[in-house]
Amino acid sequence: MKEKALLLYSGGLDTSVMIKWLQEERGYDVVTLTLDVGQEKNDLSAISEKATLLGAVKSITHDSTGRFADTFISMGIMSNGLYSDKYPLSTSLARPLMAELAVKYAHENACGVIVHGSTGKGNDQVRFEVSIKALDDSIKVVAPVREMNMNREEEIEYANKKGIDIPYGGKYSVDENLWGRSVEGSSIEDISKPVPADAYRWVKPLDEAADSPKEVAISYENGIPSTLNGKKMTLKSLIIKLNELAGIQGIGAIDMIEDRVVGIKSHEFYECPAALTIIDGHKYLESAVLSRRELKVKKFIDEQFSEMVYGGLWHDPLMANICEFEQSMNEHVSGTVHLKLYKGNIIHSGLESSNSLYDPATSTYGKGQTFDQKMSPGFIYVYGASTVASRKARIKHFHEIRLEE
Ligand code: ARG
């Protein structure tokens, strides 16, 4: 009996070529797994049919958008997950989920091998392989793109030879899910030029963005958006709606020179209208409901979360501790933020929360204030004592105070 390999199958050129290659060059029986994580073109049954046509012994499809939103994106929101303060980790967050499902279906279908379509130069190979191995170290991982070392032209030639029809892919390498769209390659590789207009799909370039502002109200419950403009929604449908609303306003385009885990700098373009809007609103709400120290510690942990997710370490045990911390901080993050979306800007336009720590009676410069200003001199005396004393002791370094003219 032939050994069975489970292939993470998108229906695209790379993974279609792989179905044949795995059968013919490696002698595997191929089981394909196609996952819906909210990508734009996701006719799962057509993809599954294609897999069978190419000789797969079984083709499995699975809609994982709900779990992607409720577990992975939710943690991304609670942790203000942005790699290098810019990229909302859309591709990064989907990979550990895909790895989990690959392991689950590999077990159910007696596959000792999992195959993915990532190259040997990117982050995704790291994310898939660390996750798969962390979940089941006995599974063998095969990455044909890495092994075959074929370029796109050679793949097309191979596809033609084997009678594989070539799906329309455009010139860019694109990865999509609910949380965003990642675009790489082709003319984006020239960093001396702006990202070309044809790379945009979800976001209107600024000159085409709507001419009037759009106001949105987002309510968060324990850190997770639950209503949009007063309408209760699942996180998944709220994200879909906001991708549309914010994209029209020119929000969500991210152009960055990125540091990959494997030490390569790359030029990346992302479109993440909902993600940027939701994280911005979340931080806005946090600024009112968390204390100064909580914000400071949380910022540090948020960054560790982002680095670990980006670097494929979702299944590291430390991640569970980070998630617990984030969840407990987010117990305070409930309330509504009002945002004005206009020409690529997210403008804060008011917030309400019963957990707000902002107290107008203490902060007002107007009537009825309750803060006892007479206590401040004593505080300043003690607080500044070390600065005053050390300056005095080292006065010889400063000579006299000279004011710049
Ligand atoms: N650089 C991004 C990341 O590592 C996106 C990679 C997505 N792949 C693609 N084919 N565009 O998360």
C-alpha cells in the first residue's frame, strides 16, 4: 500500500503542480485539504473537484472562518497585534490554524506526511513546520517548492506537460483571509517606486477614496468588537462589513519594508481595512480604561505576542500565558468608540465606557474640580529630589548654566 500524504491545497498553480509531483515523483497517495479562512475566491467545491481530477485519492474542504475569527483574530485584537507596529499579522495568524487542521485531518486519514506550498525563503514555511512539529513531532513535513526549486516559468511548463490547467493568478503573489490581503513580488520588488495601483483591491487609493467622511461606532465587549453602528454582529461579519466600509475610505493600505524571520528584508504590501480600524479603536478605548502602568506592561506583552505570532510560535507554551494575560487585561476593555474614516485617516471622535478611568472632576480646569492642588508642591519636592541632588553634586560638569541664545 502506498504511503498517504496530506497536502494543504489552495487550488493555485504551486499546489496543483504538487498533486502530480507527489504522486509521480514521490509515489504518495495524495489527500488534499482546502481551508476557507475568508479569502475572496473560495469556491471550495470547485477546488475540491480539481484536486480529484488531478488524481487526489480524497479531497477535504473545511470552513474555518468562524474559528479563525473567534480564536486567532480575537487574540490579535486583544493584543493590538501589529508586527513592527504596522502589519496586523493577517497571514501570520492563519498559519497555526491551518497547521492544526492539517494535523487533525492527517491523523483522521492515516497520513504520515503533511505537504505545504511555501518557499524556502519566507516566514510561512517556519510557521507551518514549527506548528506541525509542536503538535505532532512524528509527522514528516515536505515542502516541494523548496525541494523542486522550480521558478514560475518552469512550473507553468510542468503544468502544461501534465495537463494541469493554469489558474488565473495575476502577476503578484497574494495571500488572503478575513483579516487582510498580503501582496508580494513582481513590480512591488522595486523599492524605488510606489506600490502600483494594480496591487490595490480592497482599499481605494487615496485619490479614488470617498470624498466625504464616514462615521462608524464600534462597541467592544471584553476587547472584542460586538456591534457596528449599533447593530449586533458576529466578529466575522463585522470584519467583512468593515473591510468594505473602511476600504472605500482609503483605509488599510500598508507599504512596508519588512524583516522576515529568515533574515531577509522584503517589500510587502498589505490591505487590511477592518484590522487597522478595529485595532485603532481598541487602543483608543484602552487609553481610557487601563491605567498608566497597565498600558505600559501591556504594550510590552503586545509586542511579544506580535513577534511570536509573526515568528510562527503560536504553539509555544509561553503563548498560552501571554493569551491569559491579554484576556484578563481585556476584561476592562468594554465600551463604544466613534471613529471618523476619511481619506486614509482614522479620526477619534469620542468614546463611552462605564469602565473609563477618565474623571472630568479631577482633570477639569473649570469649576467644581476635586483635585487638591495644594498637595502638588510636596509631591514635586520628593519626586524631583534625586534630580536636584545629583545635578548639584556634579555641578563641575556643567560649569554655569548657559542659556542658548
Ligand atoms: N510577509 C507576510 C507574512 O510573513 C505575508 C506573506 C504572505 N505570502 C504571500 N504569498 N503574499 O506574514
